[in-house]
Amino acid sequence: MGLLLLLASTLLCGCIQSGIVANEDTSFKISSVTLTIEPAEEVPRNTNVTLRCQTKVLTSGNLALTRKYTIFKENRIVHTKMTESSDDVLYLLPEARVSNNGKYVCQLTIEGETLSSQPKKLKVMGLSKPTLHLNRTYLTEGDMVTATCLAPGETGVFGFYFYDDSVELGDVQTDSNRAQSTLHFTTLGLHRLHCFYTVDNMPVDVKSEESNEVIVTVRGLSIKPVLEISPENNVYEGDPLNISCRVETSGLNSENIEVYLSQDGNSRWLSMGKTNTKHRMTATGPQLTFECMMTMEHLKKSERRNVTVIELFSAPVLTMSPAEVFEDEPMTLTCRSEKVASEKLNRAELSYYLSSNQSFASNGSGVFKVKALKTDHTCIAQARGIRKTSKALKVHPKVAVSVPKISLQNKPILEQPFHVLCQSAVGSFPITYILYSNATKLKETVVHLPNQTALFTVVIYNAKELGSYKCEARNGGKRMQSEELVISAIVPLSRPTLTVLPDLSDISEGDQLNLICAVNGTPPVTFRWYREGDKHPLRITTSAETFKDYEVAVVSKQHSGLYYCEAENRASIMVRSNPVDIDVRMALWKKAMIGGIVFLFILLVVTAGCVLHYKSKRVRVNRSAVSVWTERKPEADNEEDHSTVSNEPDVEYTEVVHPRSAEAARAPLRRGTDTVYSELQNSTHGEFNILTNQCFHM
């Protein structure tokens, strides 16, 4: 059992290794494919040419590869070879011919991988001279000859051509270098024949030189067709004609002879027979041509004759009158043949018919009264079974002009040109347009094409002028007038004036301010008010009057500044006023209040000064009194020296200082002079008045 396992493992390893080697051996790469032409790419005819295909294949092992070589000529396979050899592959072209010319490519294929060489072009110079042979060179009229043209030693696809001098007799296309053709000669005498050939060599054919020349003699037979016409002269339209066609054989066998009588312009023959044929017909002009043709096997002969036919009457001419007519108006159509062969026909025998839209009308005089409609008319003249038709008369009746419309094309600005358009919706051209102003003719113009317009240029110089304009259109005898167009000129605006109410010197806070912008010109007017420094207008309004105001109900100091206004009307010219400087003063009540505040402040300051001055005097008095009182107080306590009080009387002190005032005076001494005025307000009203009066009388 162990031995079997060892053997199996050995075989498995061997298979794996051989598989790896096989994979390595089958690895290859086609490096290059090269095609060469030997001995050269351009060689003379009959040169042995070899096309050599060389390849280079890279492999990872020594395993033989199956190689497929394919040689193409102009994308067509001309040679294939399968081999395992790496040797060059040769494609031989012995005794090369022009047919071998072309582009060649070599292609190598190995196991699905393909690589092609660069194309190489082979050019073989020269073709062999063709030879011409005829089976007979002496012929009788009607005989055929077989011609053979040979291209010695050439191969390929040929075109052979047979010529009698410069006239081609026939051609044959074949892949053989030999061609035959059966030739027929239509004229007697000597004929010089030659041939040449071409070899199909894409993309162009190569032509050979001309062959040898062979002379062929053709003699005639004593047989001919005879054509007879009766009458042959002074033939008029409508006359009967007798025509016969026969053959003069001069004793020859007439068994295979046939004759045909035909007329030019007729695809079928008139009659036919073995040796003769006849035909009867009515002559119609101006000229008849007949042919009598005989055939005998390959022989054909003919005779032709012309017959001049005199016109019995000319083709009618259709005319109209008047030359210009409007739709649905009556007009006259006249149909008349100008020429009549009076020796054969009386004019009274002529009858005329009018044809209009398949409707026929008969009239012996040829004069027809009809309504003018846009249609084609023709007429027919007839006599003795002959009918002749006139050329078509195209009637294009004029369309009457419609009532024109008059309109203004742009704004009628004073002293500036503007345009008035006059136009009719319907009417045949040319149309004449006339512009009137107050019944006076101003201008006239003629319109010839639909894309043209009657555009009149007008200028108004007087602002008070009220123009009344009308337009007249006419084509032929028709005249139509438009409705009246009344135009008043737009007067451009003058420079506006900006008026301020109230007067600039009287504008105070709280007042109502009106800025009045006024202009001269044609309303409506669009007004705009601006304050300098602001991008947007303060107000925009359109008025039917030439002035308008901007109102500020309650003005303040913030409304001070430069103001201006702009105005514009339909003249589209913007005008601007001069700027106005507005200075808003302070209100009167504010001035009074400020004055009162200032007066009160001054009064308070003065009063405070007086009080302080008065108070300082009292303080000095009080200080004296206090010192006296202080000196006497120990005596009172002592009671021993009561009788020795100061010699100054006490009455003087009690008169000046009231006990209450003295008591009040002690407080400022304790709190300081900064609160004197507030303490004085706590004193009696009478005391404050006494102090004030004393201050003002100091």
C-alpha cells in the first residue's frame, strides 16, 4: 500500500512539472513581419519577381509553432501557406505582367495572434502589342466580318476595342487575352481597322498600343429604296398627300426584302410591306419629312424627302383690351389669325373659340366680352378641319387700392422731423401715395414693391399750429383717401423754476414747506424733486399742468439743504432747475424759552450773590452778638457781677437781631455758606423780600 502511494505521488509530480514546462514552451510573441519585392519594386515586363515575407517570433521554449502566412494584393488573398518553419516565405511572379501591379501585404497568424507587414507596391512596365485578324477582307454591302484581337502573353481582366479609323465599331470585356467581335459596315468603300486593349489594374486601367491595321473593302449591291410623294410642290395645309415606298432590285432575289415608311416626329411607321407600301394623309405644316427604308438580312438602305407645306392660316393671337384692367371689370379678348392664304381660303370660313378654365365659347368674329379675372385664356382658330391654338394669355387684373391708413410713426416734436406712414392693405403695384395738410398737397411718393412703404417726413415749426393730415392712394384710375389725422406738436420743456413757500428767510421749524416746480411746454409733465446727496427722488408725479409742488407738512432743521427739481414730457428731454438752498430756523417759542431760561439763570445767579452778600453782613453781626453773649454768660451764672454788664446798651442788639433770626442764623454757621440760599428759603416771605430789596439797593 505504501509503495502504491509513493508511485502515485511520483507520477503526479511528473505531470505537474511537464505541465509547467509545456506552458513555458507555448509562450511566444510576434516581433515583426517584413515584406520585400525582389529584384525591385518597379520592373520591366517579363521580369521574374519574388515577394519575400520575413518574420521574427520570440518564444520562451523550443516548441514548434504552426504559422499561417497570407499574402494580399489590394485586400484580396493571392497566396496562403501553413508551416512550422521559421524560414522566409516566397511568393513567385514569373515573367511579371502589368496585371501583377498593385499593393501587396504579408500577414502572419499564430494561434490567433496576427501581425501584418507594411504594404509594398509592385509596378510592372510595358504591355505586349495586340494583333488583329479578320476572317475576310472583301465584303458585299450587308455582309458581316469577324474580327479577333489578341494580347500575347498578357494576363488579367481585359477590355478589347475595335475601331474603323476613329469610329468605334464594338468592344468586348473578358478575362481572356483574346476577344472576337462581329462587325457591320454601313458605308461602301475601304475601311481601315485596328484594335487595342486595356488591363484592369485598380484603380486605373493600363492601355496598350494600337494593333496592326487591316483594310476591308465593301462593295455595293444594285438595290435601293424609292420614295415618291404626290403632290410634291404647292402643298397647302389640309391638302391630301399620297406617299409610296418601294424597292428597285435590279433582278436580285427579293425574298428577304422588307420596306418601312415613316415620318419624322412619329414614333411608329406609317406603313410597311415586302417590296412596296403606300400611305395617304392630310398635309399639315410647315414641313413634313418622310423616310423609306428597306432591309435585307444585315443590309439597310433608306431614302428621305421633305415636303414644304404652305400655311392655310396662321396660328391665332389672343389679345386683351384695355391693357390694364381691374378685377371684375369688363374687358375685351380678341382672337385673330393674321395670315390667311386668300388663294385657298376665305377669311369668313374661319371660326374662333375661346377657352378659359375648360369653358369654350364660339364666336365667328373672334371678339369676346368677358369679366376680368385672374386666369389663363387661349383661343382656337378652325377651318377645313384644321385647328390651331394660340399661346396662353395670362390675365392679371389689377386689384383696386383699398382705403389707406394714415398713422404717426414717431413723436411730433416741435421743429424736429417726424414721420407719417400711409399704407393700403390691398392694391396692385405701383401705388402712388400723396400726403395733404389742411387740403394742401405736401409730398408724393410711388411704391413699387410690397416691402416698400410710403413714409413722409414732416416738420412743425409753430407750436400753435394744429395740423390736419390726410393720405391719398391711387393705382390706375382708382383713388382712395384716408381718415383725417390731427397732429399737434409736442413743445419741449423750458428750464424749470423752483419756487419756495414761505420765503427762504421766513422758514422756521414747524412751518409747512412747499417747493413749486414750474415749466413751459406741452403737458403732461413728469416732475421729480431731489435733495442733493440723495440718490432717489423725494417725489415723482405726472401732471396735466405745467407746475406741481412738493409739500413738507412740518419742517425741521433736518430739512435744511440744497433742493432742485427735474421735469420731462413726451419730447423725452430732461430739464433741471437751479438748486435752492433752504435753511430752517429755530422756532420762536424755543427762542423765548431759551431767553427765559437764560434770564432766570442770571436772576438766580444775581439773587444768590446778593443773598450771600447780605448773609455775610449778618454773620459778622451775629458773631459780635455771640461774643457779647458769651462774655456775659458767666456773670449770669455767677449772679454776683450782674450789675456790671457791658456799658453798651442791650437794646441795640435786640433791635437788629430778632430772636427767631438769630436762631436761624446759627444754622449757617454750623453748615457753611454753601447752603445759605436754601436755608433762606425757609425764612418767612417778608424776611426774603427785605433781603432782596436790600440787595438791589446796595
